[in-house]
Amino acid sequence: MGEQVRYGLVGTGMMGVEHLNNLAITLGAVVTALADPAEGSLGWAKTALGDRAEQATAFDSVGALAKSGLCDAIIVASPNFTHRAVLEPLFDAGLHILCEKPLATTIEDCRWIVDRAAQSEKVFWTAMEYRFMPPAAEFIADIHAGKIGKLQMLSIREHRFPFLVKVADWNRFSRNTGGTMVEKCCHFFDLMRLIVGAEAVRVYCSGAMDVNHLDEAYGGETPDIIDNSYTTVDFANGVRAMLDLSMFADGAENQEEITAVGSDARLDVLIPEGAIMHSPRVGFRNPKNATRRLVHTDETALNAGSHHGSTFYQHQRFNAAVRGVGPVEVTAHDGMMAVAIGTAAEISAREHRVVEMTELGF
């Protein structure tokens, strides 16, 4: 394969369009195929492509796209519950794949995907954009470089807006999404694993749907998705991590606030502000010695999506992996383990108990 990579997109809704916007600024990326059963969604994609829409053939099924021979790599951005069915013909066709999070809505489907990815010589990449936000990436690098000593505590706060409206309102029900702790929070459980460098052993989640969607009904059913929670995760190496989620806090200045505390210092990152604060231990009543720096994110990358530039940076790395000049940084296994922690959190919130990861086979 040369410098040009031909992309197909399965699922042309909001996240699919964000991928198209970022491919437009990815050197050598050409969008040659689209697949979505909803005509309206295909229309959004064609509008996003603009003059480039003529290069992209629209298909009414993923099977037809997979067999077309028009693509080198496929982005899967279809609803969560469709991922296994969508991936099967793509694996059969021997294509490089970037699959949006969560990998799937059940651990069983995740295991199937992991097995199929292991049998393929092509790149399989689970899309975990939050790893690639420049402030988050520098924060993680600082921890791994030992700038706080031995990590012991990690906390992640996301205070944000409610779930957005999706086609056919599929994201209002846990059976379609895996539940909020899988759908949304797999990002943060992935970050925890990456930062901590170990696997989870037990999970406790206290959460409920208390504010959002209470007056909504779809086909006589009311939504059942958590809109706020506290989750604690114990890791095998002794590190404790916590997630504080509120989906009715859209007035917060920073959507994400992540804090790591080690034996020698505390480190904070604020997103979208981009500030990283390093606060070494100084002893009781001694003067503080904290430092603060701002991490720059390219303006073009920021404007291409709603994930603080991370979709752009992820695409550069995926593209490099497809061309054989870079590693796969987020595997199918990584995607599965994030779903597993989210599944444990969903069980914990429903049953009001601690869930051991061994209960789920991990």
C-alpha cells in the first residue's frame, strides 16, 4: 500500500460525520464508500464530504460495501448493538478496521471480536479518542515518566451534557448501548487501565437516572440509562481509581478533570482548558511549590470534531498502522476490558453490591 488509504464508513450519523471531517485533514485519506440504512444519515455524510462525495459510493448494506473492493480500511460508527453483525463481513473481507467504542454491548460479543481480530493479519483498532487528547496524552506521559513517584490514586471527573438525540432514539435504552457505564464510561475505564498499567479486580458503582429523560417515552417505554454515578475500581497492583460522572452538569467550565496522586506529587489535567498542574509534596505548613502549564491543541484538529482534537490525532496513528509504519495502540482486547469494567459497574449499580471481575471471567 502506498501513501493513499481508501476508507469506507459504516454508520454515517454524528460520530461518523466527525470521522469524515477528520479524514478530510488526514494526508492521503480518501473516502470511497459509505454504508447506512438511514437515508437521512447518508445525506449528512454527503454534505460533510462536499465535493468529495462523488468519490464515495453509497451502499445499503455493510455486506455489499465489504465485497466492493473499494476500501483498504473501514471505520465502524454504527450503533453499539450492531457492531458484531457489522464486523463479521468486514473480517471476512480482510479489511483494516477502526471500530468505535464501545467494542460491543456484551462481553460475549467482545470475546468473539477479540478472537476474530487475532485471526486477522490486518489492523484492528478500538476507537478510544480520549487517549489522544493532547492534554490527556501529556498527563499520562508524565505519570509514566515517574513525575509523581509511585501512582496510588487516580480520579476522573466528567461533568457534561445529557446524551444527544440519535436516529430512532437507540441510545435511550441500555439494551442498545450496554448501559451508560459501558457506552460512555468505557473511555474512562480504558484511561484507567492505560494509566494504572494493571487490570481491574473489583468494581463498585452507585448510580441512577435521576434528572435526565424522566419525561421521555419511546413506543411506550421509558429510558433506563444512568445519568450520574460514582464508580470505584480496585486494580491488581494496588492502585485505586474513581470515576465521578454527571450528565446534567453542562455548565461546568471543564468537562474532564483528572487527578493522579503518587508517593511524591499530585498531577491534575483540565480539559478543554488544557492545563496541567504538578504539585509536589512539601510537608506540613511549608510553602507550596506547584507548577502549571498549558498544552496546545492544533486549532484545525479542534475544529474538526467535538472531542478536543483527539479524533484527528487518533486518525494519524491509525493511518500509520494501516500503512505499516506505526503500531496498533488500542487493541480489540483493550476494547473488551473497558467494556468488562463498564459491565461490572452496570451490575453493581443495579444490584447495589461490589462486583468481582472473576464473576465475569476476568
